[in-house]
Amino acid sequence: MARPKTPILNRDAIRAAALVLIDREGLEGLSMRKLAEELDVRAASLYSHYRTKEELLGAVADAVVSGIDVSGFAKEDWREGITRWARSYRVALAAHPNLVPVIAAGPGRREEALRRADAVHGGLVRAGWPPRYATMIGASTKYLVVGAATQSFARGFDADVRVYRDRYPNLSQAHRLPDHAAEIDEASFELALSSFLDGLAPLFERVRVEA
């Protein structure tokens, strides 16, 4: 019997199925055996595409990272670059919260992640930031984004007004926060981002003069 012209499995299909599994069951829910069951194949057939679970996990993380926008840094406009990067970075992490520990740990040797790290650092330096500051700005932006993508301030409060009445008068409206969580979280992220950028502006002028 002739072999099929198109292989039953390919790296893209395996990667996509692994991401679905991670989104549904978390990182601990990903195993080559379980993934093979999802794809209705033998686990051994996965290893011809990805040698280890860790290699597959890195590929999944890289696929998600590939959607993060660093194009703003090409214009040598550091403020525009950080804004696009931070917003798209947050969206990518928020869409796949179970994958955050892998992505947030750093690029390691992942190609797409390294390309974006290179674009961010290079863009900041070309715009006039000294390399040391470019490194710290990259780290600071990451801290802001990861926190915003993985935590919800508004959803941390109880919707029962009785929790706050009498004992916590300054939180008398806290029970309303969960109903507006998405709006509050988005606005809070934008406030933090704009305040961060505004704070960097005078520092940028100072370090340029010192350089």
C-alpha cells in the first residue's frame, strides 16, 4: 500500500493540540501520552517530530510569543515600541494563562522569544537608551505585563456587600468591582503603562545628556 502523500502528523498540528491541552488542563496536564490520545495516534509517533516534552513545550511557547508585536521598535520610537510590545505581550499571556510560567521565565534558547528580545533591546539602544537602561526597561515592562496578565485586582473582591459593610467603610463599594473587572483591569493596565512611559521620558533626556 502506497504511503500517503501528506503525513498524518506535522509539527504545527502537534503544537496546536498541545496548546489546547495546556489551556484546558494546565502544564501538569500535558504529557506525550495524553497528547497522543488527543490526536488519536501512538505516543511514539510524536517523538519523530519533538524529541522531548520540554522541546515541544518550548515550541508551543514560541508559537504564542510569535504573536507579540515588536514592530514599533523599528521606527526608533521607544515609546511607541514599548506601547505596542506591552499591549500585545499582555494579550498573548492573558489568552494562555497556563503557559505564563514558561513564557515569563525568559527566552532561553527559543528562537521567536530571542528575536523579540533582540528587537526590544536593539530598538531601545538605537532610540538612544544606554544598553544598561535598555535591559532594565525590558525587565520593568515584563514585570508590569506579567502582573497585569496573571492577576485581576477587581476579581479579588467578594460580590457580597455584607463582607464590607460596617467593618470596612472605605471599601463600601468593593462588592461592585467584580462586575466591572474587565473594564477596571484594562484601564488600570493602561494607567500603569502610561505612567511608566511618562516617568521614563525625563530619565531619557537626562541619560542622553550624560552620554
